[in-house]
Amino acid sequence: MRLETGHWAYLLGKPVSQGVMKQQPEDFIVREKLGFEPCGEGEHLFLWIRKTGLNTAWLAEQLARFAGVHPRNVSFSGRKDKHAVTEQWIGLHLPGKQDPDWSAFQVPGAEILRAVRHNKKLRTGTHKANQFELTLKGLSAPDSVVERLNHLSDGVPNYFGEQRFGMNDGNLRLGERMLGGEIIRDRQKRSMCISALRSWLFNEVINRRLRGSCFSQPLAGDIMILRGSQSYFCADEPDSTLISRLAERDIMISAPLWGKGDLATKGQALALEQSVALEFPELIQGLEQLGLEQDRRSLVQYPCELEWQLNGDTLKLSFELPSGGFATSVTRELIQTENHPAEGN
């Protein structure tokens, strides 16, 4: 079994313009938006950190070492790109301990901008959104990019981005070997492999719906996610009310994040998802045996607060995505990119 990533369909068709992304870290800026203000007291210390060219998990280990706590006492809401300038929260569990002197924390590429206490742990997926500022350079057909920009706010496929699969799809390849019996003892690597495999299958369902002209059109038995929540329901038969709610973005069509248990879909939607699963029985069996539970994720993501400026062959682009959205799945609809350096995790 070899899982490829180069065949996934585009909503607007394959871009004709080529360009360079991430020529330098400042070309890809990400700011995490927590969605609430830490309360100022409690046994958890939240650090607002700007990092440049650093892996989030590696930086968390350095913070744990400096604070004298076990790495499991350090958490973050989301992994941010390594080859970028990112601002994000990292939490440390410090019950009964004083705040370390963070002015003495010296790690090249890392700057602690703020430290504030909170009464709850910073868990994965806690933050509400990410705000991106991107610079795309060397565009070969700027006019075609501008034409596509006008469609972005209507939504783009909510693909998991190439970062999820690792440089040269390394996480995916290691995941394939894991399904083949290779033991991965490093817990972080194992988690990333599992995530890559599950994300690949989700992307494959999006690809199937795009190629079947049912990406934006609901099928009988589709699972609809209420926007801004984890609640969902089954739409047995699409009707005018459902179509209207989709147009208003009150609800969104979903695809499965595979795990054990039955798919929630019915009818046509169930048949489509099962047809994908039947093509990859080893992957399906492996994900179920890993103990993952069935979950759902929206097919579409809507970039908001979209602003852009084109200067010759250079595009400066800013937008916001909900937590879990990938900026590279937005730029994918604009240009064929060449990343310098390659994506990190």
C-alpha cells in the first residue's frame, strides 16, 4: 500500500500561475487567536511566544527543561509551522511553583512576549483561530491569481495541508510501515504518523466529492456540522431549508475522520464514503485497531478578513482560518507553489 498526495482535485481547477512560498520565515506569519483571555490566576502558566524557524514540540521541550518540569507538563493548542514566524500560546503546569525568570530563557529564534496564569490547562485545539500573513513571490501569472482571489471567501476545500504529511510525505511513509508491522517507539512520531494516515483518508473523501461534482451539493444522508460547534446531525433528504442553511453558512457538509464504529452517514453519502474505504482496507483496519473513534470534519473552510495587495509579481495576503485549518490549502487554490525551505512540522 502506497498512499499518494499529488492527485487531489482543486475546487477552481489547477492553478496556472506558479510562485514561491516561504523563501524566508517572514514570508509566512501565523498568529494564534485564543478566543479568551487567561484569568490571571491558577496553577497553569500561559506563555505568549514568538518563534522563528523552530519546531513547536522542540521548543516546548526547551521550556520544560528551563522550568524544571517534565515535558508532559508542557502543552500547546496547535503545532505551528517550523519555517515561519509564529506567535502562539504554550502552557506549563506549575502547581505550587513560582514563575521562572523568563528573562534568562535564551533560545535563538524564541521570544517570550507575555506570561500570565490561568486556572485550566491549555489543551489541543483550545484556540479559536489562526491569523495568517503570507508573501507569495515570483508569480508567473499574477492576473490569474487575482481572478482566483475573488473566489476565496466563497470557501475552499478543507484539505489537511502538506505539513500534516511531513517533508516528502515522510510521516505518511512511516505510517505505512507502521501499518505493515514496524514498531515506532517514539510517541510523538507515532502520533504524527497516525494523524497523517487519518488525514490522508479524509482528504481522499474530499477529492472523491470534488471529482463527483458533489462537493458543494449535499447528498442524501450527509452529516451536517453546525458552524462553530462540534454538534452535527444527519440530513436524510436535502430540502430547500437545508440548502438555505448551507448558503448562509449556518451548517457545513462533513467528511469522516476515520476510527472504530459505524459511519454516521446514510444513503448516498454513506455509499460514497464506503466506496472510498473499500479501496483501502488495510488503512481502514489499521485506523480502527489503533482505537481511534469516528469523528467528523467540515469539507469546506471559509477564509475571513481576507485582504491582499499585489505588487508586480509579489502578492501579500492575509486572512483568518478557524483552528485546524491549513493556510496551504488556501494558497493551493491560487498558485502552484515552490516552498523554500521545505515544510516542517
